[in-house]
Amino acid sequence: MSLVFTLLTRHTLCNNMSSQGTGARGGLFGAGGRFKGGTDPIMEKFNESISFDKRMWAQDLKGSMAYAKGITKIGIITEEEGAQLQEGLDMVYQEWADGTFEIKPGDEDIHTANERRLTELMGPVGGKLHTGRSRNDQVATDTRLWLVDAERDILNDLAGLLSACAEYAKEHVDILMAGYTHLQPAQPIRFSHWLLSHLSPIMRDTQRLTEIIPRANQCPLGSGALAGNAFGVDREFLAAELGFDGVTPNSLDSVCDRDFVVEFLMWSTLLLTHLSQFAEDVIITNLLKGVDVDDAYATGSSLMPQKKNPDALEILRGKAGVALGRAVGFTATLKGLPRAYNKDLQEDKIPLFQAVDTVKDCVAIATGVILTMKPNPEMLMKALCPEMLATDLADYLVRKGVPFRETHHISGACVRLAEEQGVSIDTLTLEQLQEIDARFEEDVMQVWDYEASVERKSSIGGTCKKSVMKQIDDMTAYANSL
């Protein structure tokens, strides 16, 4: 069957549907009298959003409850009608809560579905609810309400992660491990210091989330389709009813602003990037047997019975790339849009919902991985090597007044001598060290102590025990303040 024939057949079908008084355009909540032809069934599927925006049912009904009070307040409907609307909206809310709400053909989106059911329950008074309101300001309101609820929920999850993992770091504060740069052994550090190095960016992400919530929590309701509300509805009253921090200042911008969606998508990308870095570090440390990932976050091989794959961490690592795609993709959708509302904006919901779900899952997985993984102190110590104390050897001479650039060269000569002789640097004798530089004294042998090396890093943010405990206490206090 040719494409042309298929399209012509659909066109005939749509016209027949129209003559019979059916189709989305002929319905109570569609475009109504403006259109005489029916809608192509494929167009109905292409255009609908109820399949995903039904997720905002509670926010949509709360917005309608507030709006019903708003138009009652200014006398557009009577007190009795306002009470009827509230009663009906409560009934619709209960149906959704009970799982008995029935979506019907013609329910293009969550707004039309709820209003259709309200009118079925309460009769013609249901048709008065939409006075002065547009789906443009309605969907903007719903989306902001939904996202702010989600952001606050995620904030609570992050607080739990930071608090629990800070306690975990405190429990293991005495374990030492190798710190790396360029994936090469660099200097000894505390295991807890390494863990906190991953929690610190997550704490910054948490701070950023608290900063974007107020920008999302602004009320667009009462902006109408684009030009404002023709009946003088009190927008500040609506904002207060719905728990918003304020009202959006421009009606045109109110209905097409999706900056708050982009901000969250970009925020989620950065958070998941940090979790991805953590996942990679744990995968490497697990490979080196420095930590053991719990069976709850690993899987076996379908062929090799000895395998224990860190699948949870690999999936966690992979989520950041997809998150970046969502952020870039939706931002590209916005870049060419004219004022005010355009249907392209309907494309915000799926990436937003996916981003929220992914963030919540990833935070839960990361928290579980950390709290159940077991450090192996013996293997972590085994990764330490005396050459990692070469900087301490240079610092030894610095404390005797030798310029660091000179001590760096001297320490390098000691490393070279050990390599040439095929021995560990800590086995060089005092006489061999003094042949390189006479300022080495007997106490230089105290340099080869990993614990002492770690404890010398005593500045704020360093890896000595006191500094690490300060980081833990600060993180715990911050988490408890959220």
C-alpha cells in the first residue's frame, strides 16, 4: 500500500469521524468549533501527552484547586460553585490516589483528562474552572510544582547519602592507601580521605540543588495563554496557595520558560558525572583487591563461574553520558523557539522525568555500594611503596633549610640510585644517601614511615587524621542542616 493511498484513506476516515461528531477536535475540551475535520489517528498519537504527563496528576489537581479558589475570590464563580468544584476535584484526586481513574479516548493530556472527569462528576459547573486559564500556564505550573517536589525529595536523598557515608568514613579513618595521579602511585593517604574526595563534589552538587530550587519555585498560574488573565485573578494568592516562593514577572515568558528544566538537566549531568568518577575509582580499587564490592551490587558471568562483575558501578558510570545527551538535546529544542508557547515544549517532560528517576536510582545505588563495600586494609597497604615517600625525602631537607627545587633534584637522584641498583629506595644506607648529599643525617631513616607521612599533611583539607575528621564533622553538620 502506497504512502499516498494510506494518507488519503486516513483523511477520508477523519472526515467521516467528524461528520459523526467524534474525534479529538469535536470533543468538549478540544479546539471545538474552529475545526471541521477529524484528526488523523496518527496525529492523535503524535500529539497526545497523557501517556507520560499523567505523572503530574496530583500537581494538576492542586493547581486547579487553587485556581478554583482564585476565581471564587474575585467573584467569577459563586461560593457555592467554588465549593462544588473543590468537592469534584477532591473526588478526582481520590480516584487517582486509589488507582481507579480511567483515562478515556480524547484525553489528550492530564489537564483535559482531569477536567473531563470533573465535568462528568459535577456537571456544567466543571466547565467554569478553566475561565481565564490556559493549558499553557497550567502545564507550566504543573511542571514547576512537580519538579520542585522531586528536587526536594532528591535533596533529602543526598542528605542521607552524605550523612551515612561520612559516618562510614569515620569508621575507617585509620586505614591507609595509595593516592594516585595519572593512575601512577603518588603519595600515601587515608582511605577515608579518598572517599571524602568523592563526597565533596556531591556536597557541592547538593548546594547547587538548593540554589536552583527557588528559581523553579515561581508561580506562572494566572498568565493565561500568553497575555495575562482577563479577569484580574490574584496571582500572589495563587502562589501562596500552592506554596510557591513568588510569581513569574512576565506572562509571555511565564508560559514558555523552561530554564528550570534545563537547569535540572544540567545539574543532573554534573551529579552523575561525579558519581561516574566515583564508580570508576571503585572499579579500579576493586580490581586491585583494595575493596570488596558487596554481592548485592555485582553479578556473575554466564560463562565464567569465577567472575564477579561490578555491574552496578558500570551502569552508574554509564548514566552520565545519557544525562548529558538529555541536557544538550532539550537545550537544542529551545534554542530556536519564538515567543510564546509552542508545542515543542511538550518535549521537556520525558527527559525531565527520566532525569529525576535516574538521579534517584543512582543516588540510592551509590549509597548502597559505599555502605556495603568492605575495604581490605592489607591489600591497600600492599599498594603503598617506599618510592611514594620521595617527596617526604625532599621535604626532610627543606626542614633543614635547603631550597625545595634543590631538594627535589637530590631526592630524584636517590630514586635513580635505587633504580640503578635494583633495590627499594628505603633500603639505601645512610652512607649512600650522604654520598648524594652530606646534609642527610641519621634521622632521615624516619622518613620511611607511611603513617608519619600522612600525619605531616596537617593543613585544612589534608590527609592527616585530624584534618580528615574535620572534613567528616563538617559534612555531617551540613547534611543535618538540610
